[in-house]
Amino acid sequence: MEQDILSILESRRHTFSKGQRRIADFITQNYDKAAFMNAMKLGRTVEVSESTVVRFASQLGYDGYPGMRRALQEMIRNRLTSVQRIEVARDTVDSRDILASVLTGDMEKIRTTLDEVDKAAFEAAVNALLEGKRIFILGLRAAAALSGFMGFYLSLTREHVRIVNESYVNEVFEQILNIGPGDVLFAISFPRYSRRTVKAMRYARDRGATMIGLTDGAASPIAELADIRLFARSDLVSYLDSLVAPFSLIHALLVAMGQRAEAEISETFERLERIWTEYDVFEK
């Protein structure tokens, strides 16, 4: 939808019933909290039924309540400060059983990612990573954990893999200085999006590299710059993001690449096992 949800609520306010106006008023005044409530909780908060909330979302033109909630999340995710994230978590995480609340949420994010993933884009990413002359994996701030995981396993089986990170020795642009045609930049960023990641992607695109972006949705600046776009859910949990779905998607990429190059990878790991044994790399 072209208009953001707050504009839609304002323009259609005169058509709402009394209960719908209560929903609209709460969303307008508390959109940072409403974005992470389910339909039942929003209904209880404004004292209307869950079915009224669901019908309200459909009346606005969304694909049910989940569609309206996604629109809210996309609108605000890159605006929330760490303090606001903590406030959101206070209302969305069950403090009586944080373990169950967080792990259940993580499982739901993986399920949603699986339902929504573009399998053609996934296959295109696998092909690009296998065929790339050099692979640059860019993940800054929290995304560094994702890029480190991916880069560690790729570098065991492929030459010319570089993890691009925030280093006191080399600036990001110095690490991708010579990127060009035939190379692949795998960029990872989730809200709040890293400005340096976006700028580095623009540089790599102008240099002719193939761009793969792993991010949370089509509205992301990472998606706008990528040739191949992979989306994974990473909804907020307190002051941090849940990265289990992006990790799982990267895991799937690595497994798919391993199956495509099984003979080569088996030979590589046979050599590695001999080295690990000879030099006592692992505790026996």
C-alpha cells in the first residue's frame, strides 16, 4: 500500500464505528506498542472483540490483522531507539515466563520465514555464491555475528572469502576497495539498518559486483540495492533483535552449497581432519 498506516487511519477516520475509532486512536498514539501486539491483546487493550480488530484490518485493505501489523512494523522498525525497544518488550514479552515467550517467538519467526521465503531467490543466491570469483561478506554491528558464522564455514571450503567488518586497522571501504565484476557482496543488515552497510553496497554496485542482500523486508534499504534479495524475520525482543531466522537461512545456504559441491568439500574436510588430528586442534 502506498500510504503508511497512520495516513490511512487519518483519511478514513470519519467512516469508523465507535469501536473502530478506539482501535485507530490507540494505534495512532501507541503505534510502537500496537505493532507488536496480536489481535487479541489489541482488542483487550481498547475493549473491543478480537474479531472487531481483524475486520478493522481487512476494512483498511490489509490481508487480515497480520498484514496490518506488518505494515506497522515496517513503518516504525528503523525509528525505534533502544529505550523504546525496551518499552515495547515490557508490553509484548510475558515476564512470567520469559524463556517460553522468547523461544516460542523465535520458532514463529523461523516458521514465518519459511512460509515467505522466495525459493527462486534462494537458488539464485546459492548459484551466485558458488560461481563468484571472490565473496565479500558484509555484516556490521549485530549482523557481524551472522557474517562471522557464514564466513567461517565458507572459508573452510572456498578460497577468496573475506569477512568485511568494523576494524580499527582497515575501514570498510578499504576492505572492499578492489571489488568488481565477477565478485559477490553478501550484505546483511536488520533494523536499525547500518548506514555504512548501505554506503558500501552502493560502492560495490557501482564497481559491478553481484549484490546479495539478507534483510527483513522489501522496504529495507538493503533490499533496494540488492540484485538477489533474501528476507528473514527478526522482530524486536527488548533492546535486541532476534537473529535465529537469519541464522537458519544462512545455514540453509551453506548446506545447499555443500550438496552442490559435495565431492570437493569432502576432499577439503578430509585434509582438514588430518591437520586437526596432527596438530591437536580439538580436545579428545
